[in-house]
Amino acid sequence: MTEVRAVLVPDGLEGERVDTGVARLFGVSRTKAADLAAAGHIVLGGHPLGKSERLTAGTMLEVSLPSPPRPRVAVRAEPVPGMTVVHDDDDIIVIDKPVGVAAHPSVGWEGLDVVGGLAAAGYRISTSGAPERQGIVSRLDVGTSGLMVVAKSEHAYSRLKHAFRTRAVDKTYHALVQGLPDPVVGTVEAPIGRRPGHEFRFAVMRSGKPAVTHYEVTEAFRHASLLKIHLETGRTHQIRVHLAALKHPCCGDPLYGADPQLAATLRLDRQWLHAVGLGFEHPGTGTYVHFESPYPEDLQRALDIAATF
């Protein structure tokens, strides 16, 4: 795993070789900096730099550095109020995740999570993957509600991971966004990466990973629109980032530019985004299965308000 870090070249490194300057800026050896340059991981304006090229003060470098090893996080078996099991068999569990619940434990997260909730309810899931992510083949943001599938068998884990990786899973979301997108049916194809200097915020950026979002306006109100969204890829915060890039952020999502006054009017304290549909080839039977989730109470209330003002 790597993380992209951006830094402004200071005046003191004007004219320095790339490998020397990167070594000083990021605390790595000059040999490591040279290896990064050889691998195309030191970029200026979208163009990789060679190790012997010279730095110019005031320019912004993007450097892809290996992520530090993740510390192990213990799974806590704690019941998750409001989490319902939509489907359960020998291979998979499909759950409807409530808002405020993480997909799995992680460093710094002290709240409830799906893995711990399933453990508390007595479900045995696949042991594949990192210990804290057992059975998890895809994730939803803490602030996003809706459908998730969790693998119970090792065979199911392998098949589902492959299905998500090859974009063979139908993922449908509904989002209430500010304003009216133009065109009302469209596709956003723009790479997404971690925003420099922001651990939990992402953005459209040239050095990011490919991301494709299809959307269609299904209802238009005076101040907001309801969108049906299909994802080809599954980048972190993908829908939220792409909608913000269109200047139509999810209502109730201040991290990506939503209007707090509109959120207050809609009585929202989280982004209006719900995973309503999930379809895939069942890893055990090979037949196509599809699941749906109704809107939670807070999202339905906000939608009703949007339709009346």
C-alpha cells in the first residue's frame, strides 16, 4: 500500500537533485528516494521526475510513499442496534447497516462496527483477510447506511473479492444532492486520491486511482435532487467526491462542501446517501441474487421536507 503526499519545495532546496531533496523532505535515504524516482513515484505536474533532475522552489511535488504497516486492531463483539440481517445462508450474510457504524474496527475508531456486531449476534464469518476485516469484501462509510455483503466461507470470500475487483457486482445508491445536476443523466470518470494534508478527505486528483460513477436524476425539487447512482469502482468516498466535483454535494455532507443551512432545514446530521441495491452472482449457487433496502427514517424525513419547500 502507498500514500500520496504532496509538498511545496522550499527555497532552501532550490537547484537540489530530486533524490537529495526528497530524502531531506521526507526523511528517507537518498537510495530510497532514487528508487522512488526510478519507479515513477516522484511527480511534478503529472510528469515523473528522474533522480538527477533539479528541484525548483515553490513547485508542488507529489511523492508516493509506502504506507506504514497497519497496527492490529482487536475485534470487540458488541451488539449493533438497528443492524438487520437481510439474508443469511452457508456462504454469505447480507446486512442493512445503520448510520454511525463502521464496516470493521480500525485505529482511532471507538464506535460500533459490523464485524463486532455479527460476532455478538453469534455469526461465524470467513477468516480470510486481515484479522479485523474478516469476511468484509466491501465497505460503506460510517456516515452511509444500506446494504453490505459479508462472506461466511473462505470460498465465498475469494469469489466475492474477485467479483468486486472485476466490477461484476451491481451497486446502486440513492443520494439527495444540492441543486440540479446538468445533464440530468451522466457519468463522472475522474481519479480519486487522498487529499494532501487531510487524513480523512479525498479529492479528484491526477495521481489518484481510476473511479467511475454513473448517475441519473429521478426527482427534482426546488433546492435539491434525488439521484440514482451506479458505481463501477469502489474508491473511498467515491460518490461524495464525484458529486462535490460536479458542484452538487450530498445534502448534509459539510466535509465535501454541503450547505449547513440546507442540512438544518432538512434536519440532517449526516450525508444523504444510502446503498439501496446490491446484486451479484451467489458464490455458492452461481445464481444471480439481488437485495434492496428501504430508506432509514432520517433520510425519508429529509426527502419529505425537500419535497415541500
